[in-house]
Amino acid sequence: QKEVEQNSGPLSVPEGAIASLNCTYSDRGSQSFFWYRQYSGKSPELIMFIYSNGDKEDGRFTAQLNKASQYVSLLIRDSQPSDSATYLCASPGGSYIPTFGRGTSLIVHP
Amino acid sequence: DAMVIQNPRYQVTQFGKPVTLSCSQTLNHNVMYWYQQKSSQAPKLLFHYYDKDFNNEADTPDNFQSRRPNTSFCFLDIRSPGLGDAAMYLCATSLGGDGNQPQHFGDGTRLSIL
């Protein structure tokens, strides 16, 4: 069974710091990963998509994928209170039905 | 703007009284999904349609049904809601294919059971 593991947190960081969110997965065949942000009471919103080893940067967000270690992470630079949310890692695993992690709660305090 | 729209945003029903949640999309995506999400948990897939092909997850209760009358619309019917069915229900769409297409979520319907 494909599994995607995330620490539920909460991860608490001060405003302006780098927040590092991590995700591990069991399916070695997984080629791509999505990061979704979900504010409390709202639906998930896609913020990053990565499918190759290495880093992908988009503004303050950087996704990192290490297929050998089956590890994907999301770095948020210059964290803002508005980044406080739950971050869901999802692996399509080669199909159109992704497996979601349980999400990591991030709190950015002023 | 192309989008996924869920109605209603909030639904209150009585224990055992049938309820229908709706989802529409203007993205012309092949796949439509229904998820149930409870507090601090990952979204749990209930069903999905790839075009007209219906796929039911093995652990989806029989109490839950779905309909997709056309490409744009999909409905979730809960025949006899129990207290444990109180949750956020999320509709999502994607192009399908090999898995490199992200899902697009509606705003969700928050279901409460009295």
C-alpha cells in the first residue's frame, strides 16, 4: 500500500524565518509530488509541483525531491503569519489518484 | 474564470434525513472526485469518475452514493446521515492521465448533523 508520511506538527516558526516541511513516501515508483496549502475551514490549494530530483523554486517556496531517500520537502523563506496553515503532501504514484499525507500544521508567529 | 463550484457551502441536516451535495466544473476535466475530510485528517477519497466510469473506494459506506449526469456536474448523496458523517466534503477535478496533473478543489461543503 502506498503511504505518504508527514509529521502532523504543529511546526512553530517566528516571522521571517525559514519553515521546513517534510514528507516521506513508500512507493519507489512515485515520480512526482504536489504540495497543497489548506487554511482552516478551507479547501486545499495547490502551491507547488515537483517531478524531478533536486530543487524547484517559486517565489518564497522551494520544493526539494530526493528519490533515492524517498523524501520530499517544502521550504518557505521569510515566513509570514499568512503562511500559517496545514500543508499537505500528495503523491500521484503514477496514477490520477493521489495519496495524501495527513498534513503538517504550520504556525508563523509575529 | 474556470473553476470548481460546490453547493451549498454549509449544510445542516437531521440524523437520518437524506442530503445531496453538488459540484460543478467549468474546467472540462475528465476526472471528478469526492473526498471526505475530518478535522486534522487527510482527505479521504470516497469515489471518483473518469468520464462516465464510476469507481467506488472499497471502504466507502453504502450510505454514500454518487451521480455524474454529465461532464460538468457531480452529486454526492448521503441516504441516511449519521453523526459520524459530519465532515467537510470536497469535490476535486483533474485531467487524469499519468498522474502529473494536479487536482483542483472546490471550496467544500461543511456538513453538520443534528
